[in-house]
Amino acid sequence: MRTTAHPSPPTVGLIGLGIMGSAMAANLVKAGFEVYGFDPVAAARRALKKAGGHACKSVSEVAQHSPHLLLSLPSEAALDQVCAELLATGLKGLIAAETSTLPEVCKRRNRDALAKQRITLLDCPLSGTGAQALTRDLAVYASGNAKAIRALHGVFEGFARVRYDVGDFGNGMRMKLVANLLVAIHNVSSAEAILMGARAGLDPATIVKVVADGAGGSRMLQVRGPMMVDRSWDQATMKVGIWQKDMKLIQELLQATDTPAPLFSATLPIYNAAMAMGHAMDDTASVFDVLERWTQVTPVTPKKK
């Protein structure tokens, strides 16, 4: 009796299982991928296993299982280390999509190093928060080798809502910084609007519901407005401390392009104040706490009678 052979599920490797990486991995598992992942944090590896993926002990082990890789890394040093380990495998033909917000010069340096061993690195940062990653509400800004991007189309569809091919390597990061400049402004403007409405006697939750559905709405009001209302910024989807790195990259691009940015510049002291107030590990929705406390500050020097 003949049996029908079932095709093996597609495989993908994911290196870096933090807030974004873990959500991406879980959605890829749901999409039918065999997911192999690595993170130096044991708890992150256990979470991958619980989600239905395969926890690996090293970058090399991940690469041995799949030629298609996603990198979701926290720093330049982490990207340098991962790429050095990929080179050490001796494997050729790998395609790695770097999805983090890291300096373009760092990504280019590693792209050139990997290319000597016929490993293709793509610059594919993501637009969206950790909460959006959970629901596949991410946009991929894919840049670099067009053939390699096409090879990963199915992978991108497994964890993202949409993919934009934005051209040459590095355009992905530039597009991401354009998006993040707006995120920085919209996040603070959402806090301002909710606080004004609340001080005027309106119900904060109703403000978010009503305004988010009109001309004044924004994705940040939709995503972070409820966190501001519930004061749930301790459940971070983008930590203020990590966001400072993104803000620095935006500032550098503004300076390199001689671009005036008065609105973005006005947000800087607010995020800095969030850091000073101990919100480094909290979500950037905590800027609401900054503005709210500013309304409650008493003068350092009492008024003279």
C-alpha cells in the first residue's frame, strides 16, 4: 500500500529571543515553521521550547539546522559576536536578516565580513512594538540583496503584517529611523493629549477610544494610550533605556543630513526625565508619568510673602 509523503515543514533559525524575538518565534511556529532558536538567557530558551520551537545551545547549532536566519539582537557587540560565530561555522550560503535597530555602519561591517564566506546579511529592521509583535502587527523594512530578500518572503509573512522592499542595504535602517522619529513624537503627544483631557474632566479611557478613531488618532495612541490610562508601563514592550539608543541614532542621522527637527528635539528632555525618574526598564508609555508629575511639582524655593 502506497503512503502519501508529507512535505517537511520549512525551517528558520532565530538568534536573540528577547521581547521581539520571542514573539516572532511564537508566530513562526503558529505559521507552520520548524523554529530553531538561541539566546544566552536560559529562560528565553525555555520560553521558545514552551512555544513549540527547538532551543539550541549555540549560534552554530541554529545555523546547522536552517540556512535562513533572523537576528534580533540588543547591541552592536551582540551582532559582532553572532556574525563571528557564523563565520566560525564554515557554512556557506546562509541568509541572515538583521532585524534590530543598530548603527548602519555596524551592519555594513558585518555584511562585508560575512560576504567573504558567501553568507548574505540583510538589513531588515522592524517597525512595531513588542505588543504588536505578539499579534503579527509588524512591518519589515527589507534592504539589501534582492534575491536573498525574495528567499525570505515566506519567513517574513510568518511573523509580520507587511514587508516593504526599500532598496539598497542600509535603506532599511534609514527608513526605520524616519519611523522612529515619528514614534518619539507621537508617543509624547499621546501622553500630552490624554493628560490634558483628564485634567479637563474627561475619562482617560474614553479619550483613547474616541480620539484614536478620528483625525487626531495615531498608532501610538492606539498601542500606548491604554498603557498610559492603566499605568501599566511596567509591562514593557519597548524599554525606555533601550529607546535611548534609538533616539541617539535618530539624532546622528539628523545631524548628518542637516535636518531641522524641533518637534523631535522637544521630546528629548521628556525621555531623559523618564530615565532620571527610574523608568529605564519600563515602557516608553511612562512618559505619561513624567508629564503628570510635572503638573504636581512644588517650587524648590517657596514664594515670598
